[in-house]
Amino acid sequence: MVASINHTEFFEKSRKFFESGDILNNLENYQKAMEHIDRTQIQKKTEYIQFLESILKHCRDNTLPEEEALVLRALGRTYSLFKQHAESMKYHYLSLKIQKKLGKKLETAEGLVFLAEDLEVSGNFDKIIEIFKEAEEIFQDLGKSENVKEIKKEILRIQEFSREMVEDEYMLQKFNVDKY
């Protein structure tokens, strides 16, 4: 018999860790909850956002910049999950600003990857590639070859997709398809 992993179990654990003041375990369990959520049945979007905002307030009130950056990233990932990419990018930028200031290289690289993923909906492929390359450089400096390999794949995918978009646009214009 296989046990079903329910996102609400992780979410409740996350709440308990927050109540006990353990922010890092709180965020770890929150992340697990988001990884196991059934994206087709999201009814409690506001509850998740409000929960993270209360953690963010706690971090700011208690001057916990490392935790604040992680909460901002969690907010970014949560908004991304709900397909609210503009909000997601806002929180990713805020998180990255703190991570860079703190000198947290791994967290910065991871945050850059999340940001690039959210930017993909914008179609700004040059910016996406630029951000991926920045993350790749950091991962390379940290000796994280697996991450470097994954980013290289993503860059190639984005470049190929961009090339196809340009070709499609050319064909549409050449044959005046958009005029009908």
C-alpha cells in the first residue's frame, strides 16, 4: 500500500513550526506543501499568501534578513504556482536583492533560476538568457556542475524556442497571414 502525500499535512506542519518560532523548518515544510499541491484544485490561494505575509511581517519585525529573503522567494514561487507572474517576479527581485546583499551565492543562483522561469511568460528571451547565464556563472563558481548542466539545457531550449518564434513571425509577415 502506497501512502498518499497530502499537501495539507505539510502545510499544517509548516504552521506549527511557525507558531514555535522555527522559521527555517516552517519554510521547508511550506515548500514541500507547494510541491505536493494539486494545481487543478487550488481553493485556498488567499490562505497561502496571507500565511506567508504573516511570516514576512514576523521576519521584518524581528530583523531576520536571511529568513525574510527565503519568505520573499516562497511568495514568488507561490504566486508563480498561481500563474501570477508579475507578482511572482516582484517578490523574486526583492528576495534577490537581500540575498546578494548578504552574499548568499547559492540562494542567489537559485533565485535567479526561479526569476528566469517566471520571465519566460514575458517572451523577453534575451533577458531570460542573461539571467540564466548569471545563475550558471555562480553555480560554476560554487562547483555545482549538475546545476550548470541543467541551466545550459534551459538556455539551449530558450534559444531554440526564440529562433522558432522569429521564424514563425517572419513567415506570418511574408505571407500576410495576420491580415486575414
